[in-house]
Amino acid sequence: MAFTSNSAPWAAQISAFGEILTLPLVVLISLLAQPRLFAAMSDDGLLPRALGDVSGGNLRKGILISGSIMTGIASFTPFTYLNDMISAGVLVSFSLTSSSLLLVRLSSPGGGGLLKTLLLKFNAACFATCVLVTHFGGSVIGDVLSLGCGGGVAVIFNNIRTSCPPKVDRDEDNGPDDKPFRVPLVPLLPCVAMFVNWYLISQLEWSGIILLVLYILGLVAFYFCYTGGVVKGGGRGGGGGVEMGEIDVTDVGLLENVESNC
């Protein structure tokens, strides 16, 4: 659409040809990894434990359930909405990755949840600012609201920078082969990445933005309703997570499948 509207139909044809080649690969990779992802989430109590059941060295229930869901969505969802949701979902995951990086590298004063609260506010402020600039820019009210939200983004970033100091690396926590990774320009670089991701998401039509917001709200509601808001690793979360001992991780077939997927 962008190439065609800029009088470059040849570039649009090249882009469409590349999409035809790469889209099946993306779908195939998603199909391979999804059962393992469901199994890990069920182990943490985020999904029903049946999704982590191993039968004959394979996650058969997880494969059947995830495959059926994907097939149903692909069959009955218009491609325009599907394409927008996939693009937005990837960008949201990138923002979550940047937020996770800050959670790993920075500390909250007194061990509280200040950093998590600031990151939640920062992402929300970035999203609001980008939507206002993209869809309401040029109007007086839109420009005023954009400046206000943009100022909020700057204030929250400054609070993250000043209130959440970097964690101190302790060599004794690392094994002989472990090397602590380094990330430059923290927290600036992750925060810029989050802002750019939300700006790209704001380029969607209103239908795509509304669907994304409803999807995120639905997931948050499911999380609190199913887990009670308390989830820990190793199957100790709410909702009947799978205990690690219930999965035979020495199963040769399962290990081979995991290695092939990786």
C-alpha cells in the first residue's frame, strides 16, 4: 500500500513476492514452537496442566489444541485484521523484552515494585503519545494532548533513571563459565526502543488498535481470573500448574523434539 500510493508499483510487487515466500516460514516456526510455549506456561500455572502432558515423547495435546486454534483463526479471520494483529503482537513483545531488560539490570528502592509501576506507566504514556501524534496530530486539542503525554513520558523516564539504580554484579553468583552480559546506555536505549515500537503500532488503523487493546485487556483479565495474580516458576503458580517432577525430562523423544525446534 505504501509503495503503491507513492507511485512505485514495482516495489510493491517485490514486497508482495517476498511476503509470499517468508510468511509460510513464519507460520511454520510458530507452529513448531507454540506447543513448547504452552507447556512452559502450563508449568508456571498460566494455562491448564493438560497442555504440558507428554505422550510418546510429544506434547500431543498441546500440538492438537494449538494447531486447532491457529487453523480456526487463519480460516475465519480476514487477512487484514490478522496481519495487523501479528505485526502489533510482535512489536508488543519487543517492548516487553525491553521492559524485561530494565527489570534485570535495574533495581527498585527497598525491593518494592516501583520499577514495575514506572515501566507500566511509561509504556502506557508512550502508546497514548504515539496514538495522539499519529491520529490527532494537526488539531489544536491533539497537539496539546500530545505535548502533555510526551512530557509525561519524559518525566517517567527521568524517574526511572534517577530512582532505580543499576544492580551490582556479584561474581560469586556466576559459575566458572558464566559471563555477565553488558548492555550499553541503560535505561536510555531500552526506553527509546519501547517508544519506537509503540510509534510503529500507532500507524495501524483504528480497527487494528482497538483489537490490540481488547486483546491485551482480555489477556490481563484471564491472567488475574485464572491465576489470581500470583504465579511462580516451576509449576508452583495458581490454576493447577504442572510440577516439574510430572514431566519426564529425560524422555529421549521429547529432548530430540526440543533440540530440533531450537
